[in-house]
Amino acid sequence: MSRHLLYILSCLLSSVVLISCSDDDTFSTSTSKRLTFSVDTVALDTVFSQVPTATKSFWVFNSSGDGIRCKSVRLEKGNQTGFRVNVDGSYLGASEGFQVNDVEVRNRDSIRVFVELTSPANHQEEPMKIEDNLVFGLESGVEQKVNLNAWTWDAEKRTNMVIDRDSTISSTAVPTIIYGGITVKEGATLTIAAGTTLYFHENAGIHVYGTLRIEGEVDNNVVLRGDRIDNMFDYLPYDRVSGQWQGIHFYEPSYGNDIYYADIHSTYNGIVCDSADVKKLKLNLYHSVVHNCQGYGLMATHCVVDVVNCQITNALNDCLAVFGGVARVAQSTIAQFYPFDSNRGAALRFGNVHDGHVYPLYNFTCINSLVTGYADDVVMGEADTTAQYVFSFDHCLLRTPAIDDTVRVRDVVWELPEDTVGTATKHFRLVDGDHQKYDFRLDSVSTAIGKAAVIEDLLFDRMGIRRDDEPDLGCYEYVKPPNES
């Protein structure tokens, strides 16, 4: 909540207070009369310093039998900690000395307090605890306190980065927050080194006209995520909420991009690949995760993409959409369990037409992959008879009605709703839409186990686990959990 909103709220709440007051209430100065609070501590999680937090609130109750008047409500440390407070419509600003006077809480009544924080820099590499007390000084002389605290973390802020020559972004001592986005100019290459985590503000993303190389490693992934490190609710970190940042966009001039061992999550669109020359490779996406997108997971239009050993899961639109061009999907898990909208898209959509435009599908190949989701049919093929439309599935599990095609379909497990009692969640260790928690490693009852063909250059799964002689479909080889008998 911005300071302007706090001011508007102050005006509105003040109006309500004036209307609700009555003249016949009495106010006690007895030290036995106390206020009660809905919380004794307001914890604002871990936040970046110098970045405003979300707003939290609590209630102040009076059930003492008499009215209680607070001579003052103040921040114990004044303006030293960065907490901002609104008490029953009154903002504790600098002009008021960071306190408000003569706050009345009538018998059997309550007031609401709003708290937010923009903490100063702590000049340390590790998060530091910051706290203050909101002190309610009663007319009786009694002081009651509610503790306000958070852990604040300094960060390096980069705004509207333009990469016009070959450059590398590596891990730094403190987190890196991107404001406005990163633009990679045509002719330039941006490399993001293994172990790097980039935190993107809500309107920021990566716009690639040149070349992007993400060089994560199996035990040292590159992580691209939003910059909110606090919680939306007590049980839900913002990091699990889709639409936190804008994702990666490869524009028409961009070719030869490599993404290895990346974790790209909670975006609007995860990855978008624009129409390009199909004689040139647009994107290698290997051993990576694209998860929880408010738009598409990966959308490729009339270009060449190679998707290998990847998890692409949970998108409001399609998890993976290929419109024309050339695409291979190998040993990947494509699962559509997006929780926020029942009108979610498909897990996999491929075709030669999109938005009224025809794009020849020269070759779409899907091998050793697991494609499933909530709906009865999560695989959509869309064809215009005037253009080329070539596809094949080999050793896959597909949640879609079976088709009789021995030329383009080989060794496919057709997952029908009646076969799985209407649910496909059984394949995975955890699908918890209420809390936005997912673990797409295979569960022991999955029918994807042992159904893949051996691919010599894919003997290890996304986690670096060696596949056995009868490998499993998808990007994760089944391994019995340590706590499973």
C-alpha cells in the first residue's frame, strides 16, 4: 500500500469514526483497564531493503467495560526503522512526530491498525533483523506494545539494462534485482553464469534480439524469479504466485540461444520465441524448469526449438505451444495443473495455424515424454489443410483420447479419465493447488515408470540421476524417497 493509499484510507476511516461516535461513553483511567490485540507481533517476513513491503494489519479490541483513551500511539524508535503505520485512519507521519494522539477505543469496540515497511540499507551481505514497537500509551499511564519486525536484505539494483556487447552476469555477494528489464541488442551475447539468481520486478523481463546463453549446471542451476520474497498469505509466498515478472522473449533477429539447467518460474509468459528463419536454431532448452506462468509456459511460433529433459508445468494458457516450424520435445514432463482458473489451456498444443495466421509445421516430434493434467484432454493438435502438418509421438504417455495412427504414433500410453478415476495427479509426488506446492518427480504408482525408450545421449535425468535399462517417461527418473518403505 503506497503512502497515498494510506492517506486515502486515513480519510475514509476518520469519516467512519466520526459517524460511529456517541457522546455518552465514559473513559476510564484505571490501570486495570487494558486493550487486547489480535496479535502481539507483526512479522513482515524477509524483504529487500529500500523496497516497500505488502501491508499487514491487526485489530485492537476493548472489552474492559469502559472506554479507553490512548494519550498517544507511537513508534518507539520514531522514523529510524522504516515502518509506516496507520492507526484507525490516522497516519503516523513526520509532521505528527510519528505518533497520533487521543485515540479512543470505546467499550466493546475495536480499531484497525495497518503496517508496512521500507527498511533502510543494512550494509551487510546477509539478511538482518529490524524491529520496532508500536506503543499504545493509555491515559492511565499504562503502556502496551505490539512488536513490528522483519528480516531485511540488501540487494544490488539494476535498472533498464542494455547489453550491446558480449557480457556476463554472475552471482554476486548480495541479490541482484532487475527493474525495467534486460535488453540484449542484436549482435550481442548475454551469458548468465551457473549459480546466478536474478530477481525481477513486476514489469521486468529479458528481451533478446541478440543471443542469450544460460549456463546452469546440474547442481548449480540459474534461477530467474520475481523480486517478492515475502508472503501473500501466511501459507503462500509470493514466489509461488504466477505473474510476478515478464519472462524471456526471443525476438525475430535472435538465434542460437541456449538455456541449460535453468529454473524459470512465476512469470507472465515463461518463454516466447517469435517467428524466424527455420533454417537456423532459435533455442535449445535443456534440463530446465518453466513453471507457474500466467500466460504461456513456452510458446514457439514458426521457429526451430529443441526441448530436452525439461519440466514445463502450470500455465494459464498452454504449458507448451508450438505453432509451425520445427520442434523436438524429448524426455520431458509437460503437466497442466494451473490452479487459479478452470479455463486453463492445454498441457501441449501444436499446429500450423494460430490467431488466423498459417505457419507450416515442418516437423514436430515428441519422444519419451509425459503429457498430462487436470482435464480429460490436455493434448491439442490444430491443422489447416493448406499447409504442411507433420508430427510424431514415440514412447509417450498422453492424456488425450486415443487415435488410430500407426505411422505417426508409436508405443504411446493413452491416459483416459476412466483409467485414472478422473485424476492425473497420481503420477507425481505432490500436487497441492491450495498451497501452490508441487513436486513433479514421479510417484511409485505412476504408469510412466519403465515406459521410455533408451536414448544414448540422455542417460541422465534433469537431476543428474542415471536412468536404468528401462527408463521412465518425463524428465525425472523414479527414485524411491528416503522415507518410503
